[in-house]
Amino acid sequence: MRAQLRSEFAKLRSTRTILGLSAAMLGLVLLVTLLHAFSLSTTDLASRSGQVRVLVEGGELVGALFAGLLGAMSLTGEFRHGTIRPTFLVTPRRGRVIAAKTVASTLTGFVLGLMATALAAAAGTLALAARGVTVQLDSGNYVVLLVGGAAAASLWAVIGLGLGAIVRNQVAAIVGLCVWLLFIENLLVDSLPGVSRYAPGVLGRAITGQQTGTLHTPALAALLLVLYAAAAAAAGWPAITRRDVD
Amino acid sequence: MSSHAYGNNGPSSRGVVTAEPVVAVTSLTKRFGAFVAVDDLTFALEAGTVTGFLGPNGAGKTTTLRVLLGLAEPTAGRALVFGRPYQELEQPARLAGAVLESNDFHPGRSGRDHLRVLALAADIPPSRVDEVLDLVGLVAPAARQVKTYSLGMRQRLGLAAALLGEPELLVLDEPANGLDPAGVHWLRTFLRSFADGGGTVLVASHALAEVAQTVDRVLIIDGGRLVASTSLEELAGRGQTLEDAYLQLTTEAAS
């Protein structure tokens, strides 16, 4: 599988997709973080939880979304461009390809999540200072934010990969991820908070240490999100190894 | 295209000499729902031959090739490459190379990177990438993104990928499509020398005139069934051209 893993990293490095995704992600992180920091009242921003929220919503959510897109595109891109055929001709034991893609997506997702939360932490902290709010966060909060955000993104990359394995269609996978994370989960949070704490996007937020309302602790949230990622990989595996390739 | 190098790239030096046919398709059937794409198809390919795989659109040629190369599972029967199902070959790229579609590339990836990605997965040394680029005449545009390539250049890049592992079997679907006359001539010479060196070629095509100049044998299928398996010599002995035989067999089978 090491040969397949080297091949997967060479695939990532040899197109501009990853650059484009990173640039779009960082731009969105900046936008969301600054919008939060400058639209919330200073009273909201004065509390620790309000401050975590500014940093998390921009960093973790956007990082998880883009890591999910990256994981999905790792497979759907190959189906879209037809490179799945040469890929499977060279490695007909498809499990090796899926295993390599899982490892590559996990690591790349980790880096994306780290970049997103780091930018959100930096921009958010500066924005809070600019609004004259005393920053209540200690270094522990920042560590949980960065490590949690990176972990959540790496797990979301695997979820995206599993989704991509099942649907194969790139547009469907991208739209599905965006609609779920940005729309359906928000509806769940508003209408069924008891259920929403088990939703994978909300779990990602919980990992970064946003202890408000009904969220799980970061450790439990991480465990539950690992289960989601494992389920996505388990569902995606036969979808790739058993189904014909056109 | 460079014509000087092909003589060194045949499989002659490794010649696997076995009684086993290189390709053995036995009672192969592939159904999609109620539609029977390949119907009880049986054929074998011997080493050192170029075989044309002919048939009308929808006859089941491409489906057969996909099953043979492990991209699709047979409904019944089996397709073996060097005695084993393709999926069970330990280093398939070193035994078989294939071009199934003319555009299986990421448009934003360079030709060289496309080959590098595949070479890494197949544990083939990177120096081989430059060799096959030279072989198919793509050294100059190798660093350019594939989206700038013409159809003929894409065909040559696909062939370069198929040749990465110095395989003993080549499976090509319409390889001459989009090639200029010099490219067609080069391909014909290359396939001939590949087979003369002990290699085996299966080439699906509609270009009968080109096939007649290139192949030793033809397999003609229609409606998923084999309607002819013959050598060009046998056809000539009966005073038939390939086109005569093809039109007679496939229209008969269709009506």
C-alpha cells in the first residue's frame, strides 16, 4: 500500500485542486470569523463561550467542510475525469487504493483543519482586540481549538471519502456535503437540539471545545465522530471494491 | 514520434514461454439487468500475435475488455490473463497494459505527472516515465497540462501509460482514433515489432482498413456473441477481404 500512498500524494501535488481548495477555505475562514467578531455585541463577545464561538464557527466548520470536499473529490474526481480506470488497471486490488486514499485524505484533512483553525484563532483574536474586548481564552483553549479542529477535519475527510465512494458523482457529493453541514445541521440544532448533538458536524464543533448547551465533551465527541468516519469508510469500501467501473 | 526506440521496448527479453494462452476467455457472459452485453463468449490469444477485436457499436467489445481487465465482474464464465483473473495479478502493470478510453486524464495534470502517478503506484522507476515519453514522442509537451493536448497526443499519452511496466500484453480500444497518418504508421510498426518480440496485442477497432494492415487474426462479435475467429490468411484464401467478411457476418447476425 505504500506505493499507492505515494501515488495518492503525487496526485494531490500534481494539480491545482488542493491550492484552490486551500485558498477558498482560508478566504471563507477569514470572512466568517471577521463577520462574527464584528457583528456580535461586545457583551456577547466578552464571555469566554462567545469568544470560542467566534473562533470555532469560522475555523472548525469551514475546515471540516473543505476537508470533507477534499476527501470526496479524491474519488469523485477520478470518476469524473476517468482516471479511475488507469488507477484500477495499475492497482486492481481496489482495497489498496481505498486504504491509500483514506490515509492521504486523513493527513491532508488534518493539515486543512489546522490551517483553518489557526487562521480563525489569529484573525479572531486580533478582531476581538480591535473591538476592545479582553480575550478570555487561555493557551489551553487555543490548543483544543487547533488540535480539535484538525482532528475534526481529518475525520470529515474520511466521511467525505466514504460519501464519494457511494455516490461517485462529484457534483452530488459536493452539494450533499454543503447542504448537510451548512443547512440541515443548522435546522437540526434549532429544532431538535437533543438529536443534533449527535450530528457529525455538531460533533466536530464539540471537539474544538465549545462547551455550550447540549454539546458533548471534546473527548466523547471525538470518539463519536471516529465512529461516523469508520461507518462512512465501511459503507464506501464495498461500494468501490464490489461495483463495476464503467 | 521517435521511431528509433521501439525495438528496445518489446517484451522479447523476458518472453514468458508457457503453453498457457496469454488471454483465455471462457463462456463469458455479462448482463446489465435484462440486457445481455456479452453472451457466452469464448476465445484465447496466443503470445506473439496481434488480434483485431471487431464488431458493431454495442456488440460488447468494450464490456469484454472491461471484464478482462478487472473493471467489471463477469455474470458468468471467466476471463483469465496469464492464467489468472486480472484482479489477482500481483504486478499487473508488468504483464498487461491497456488503453480503454482516449481521455482518462485529469485535465489540469501534466502528461509527465500522469505517468509519474501511475509509475509510483506500480513501483516502476521514474526513469521509465522519460523512456515511454520518448517512445511515444511526447517529450516536448510532457510538462504541459493535458487539457492543452490534441486527441492524438492523448492517445499517445494513454499508450505511454500502458507501456510503463514493459508489459507482455497490450489491450487497446480504438488506439488509432485521432492519430495523424504518421502516428498511425508509427503505431502499426510499433504493434508489429511488439508482437514480433513475443508480445500479444488485442486491439478493438472500427477502422477495418487499418486493422487489415496490422493484425494477424480477427475476432468478430455481434450481439455479444462470437461470430468469427479467423486469420487474415484464411480470409484471403477464401478470396474475401476483411470488410467483405465483416459486413457479411455482422449483418447476417443482426438480421
